[in-house]
Amino acid sequence: MRLLLVLAAVAGCLVPVARALPPDAPHIYGIHTWGAGANGLLSGKTGWSVELTHTVPVFFDLTHAQGQSIVNEGFTLMLRIDYDPFTGQTLPKTPAQVTSYAAGCAAIATDFRDICSHYIIGNEYNASFGGTVTAAQAEAAYRAARSAILGVQPEAIVIVGAVAPYNATLSGSGPYPSNRPWLNYFHELVHRLGGDAGAFAIHAYGGRGGDTDPRDDNDMGFAVYEDWMEIIESHPGAAARPVYLTEMNHAVDGGPGGFPANSYDAGFIQRCFEEIAAWNAARPHNIRAACWFAYANGGFPGYNISTNSQMAQDFRDATQNTNYIGWDTTAVDAEAWTLYR
């Protein structure tokens, strides 16, 4: 009997349990691709950092030590899990690939679960550079990944990876015009997943044609975020899920060599934050994070805050002079952040 009790106790220890993690950042201020000096942007406030790893490992995948440094600086870590960096396929397609990917997601969550609870599944997979993954294939990959991650980290928020805006590679079933295939693709994916999605990531970029104000953009610019929100809110289950803007910048018009076609205009970052804060103030379904792409991304040197003093100053000005909150926090949350930090 004693042996049975011991075995039962051991088995109980193997059951995943929710872990104590730092509370989510209440502020919307975020970056993509952390690097040295990023903590100077927050001005004592909280923020978000989107980082990258793969289930087919590559040398630039985020390490646990790097993730710990990010969290120590006051950022909530959001870890994007892509599939295969060597093929450019950010999500798996075949059943065998899905099985392998899900196992890899579980292994990554096991490694990071003491410092991370937000996992983004794939990235811009509707585009050719993201793997040309259909909505049905994306659904299958997400469901498998979410199940695997929750199996080792029950408290995790598993986020549907962002669809590439303004990209006509694939379409889907939806009510939007034929010249907006990215919206129909996302509509199909959202309605396939519904409330089974843990959360959604979205992307939005401004600066088309050198425009300096994202607040007056249409849906071919920064205002595409409104289309993404409209689609999410068109399904009652999805409408109850958190949303994170995990990439934004002034570079909708890309250029060669990792440099945008148009230079950065002073104040652009503040105007992006202002627009998202205005949305949050007017709507019950808030966008919890707005992350600038990028801070220190080696593949996109012309986009980085770390090498652009005007971008850095604008970000600091925003955090010093505003207090944009991304979700319904409480005094307990604020106290928890103070104690953790």
C-alpha cells in the first residue's frame, strides 16, 4: 500500500501545474527583437518584447538567458515559435510536420515556462515568404501547438500568429472584396478557430508613400488593424480573446537590404501609440500591446530603434509623457508588478 501511495504521489508531481510568473505588462508599449539598451525605452513603465525561436533550431533563436534578461528589464516576453527557418515555412503543412512542430512547441514551452506565458504560433504564413500555408493548414497547426503547449503549461496564452497584411498570395472564405485576399484569409481562419483560439496577433504598418501620420491611414496602411479587429469581433468566441499588435512601423513600403523605402519621420512612434490608445479608449475590446518592429533585428538594420536616435527619443518621449494602458488592470496587478520588479 505504501508503495502505491508513493507512486501516486510521484504521478501527481508529473501533472503540469500553473506556475507563478510576473504579471502581464499593463502598458501597451512594446518592441520586437530586444537588445542591449532596450530597458532605457520604458521610463520606468512596463512593456512587451516579441522574440523568435524555431522548432527546427537555428543559431539566432532566443536563449533562456536572454529571455531572463528581457523579463528582468520589465518586459513581458512574447515568444514566437516558427517552424523551419531553412525553408521559410513558419508553420507546418503535412500531418507529420504538424506532429513534429507540436512536440517542438511543447519542448520550448517547457524550457521557457518559468519566464514566459505568451507563445505566438507562426508568422505571416499566408505569404509566400511565410510558407504559403492555407487557412485549413494553419488551423491544424495552431490546434496541435496549443494543445501541446497547454499540456506542459496550463496557464499559457497561445496566440494565433499574425497574417501578412496587403499580401495577395492566398485568400479564404470571407465577405471582403477580391482585392483584399488577406482579409478573407484571416476571416476564414478566425471562423475556423473561434473561441478555441487563445488570443490573436496582428500586424499593421504605416508610412505608405512617405505618409508621416498613421492616424489618418486607410486599410492599405496602419488602419488595417481596424480590419483585423472587425474580423475578430465578427465571431463571438474570438471577440472574447486578447489581441496583441506584435509588429508595427513606418515601413509599409519596404526597400532592399533591410532598409525601408522612406526614412523615419520624427514623432511617428508616438502617433502609432496614440492611435492604439484612442482605439482602446473608445472600444471595449482592447489591443493589449503595440510592438515596434524592430529594436535590434539584424535582418532589418534600417528598421531598428537601436541605431536610430530619433526613434529611440520618440519611444522614450511616449513612455515618459503618456500612460497608455492596454487592458483592464486592477490595483492588485499594479502591486504585483511593483513587488516583482
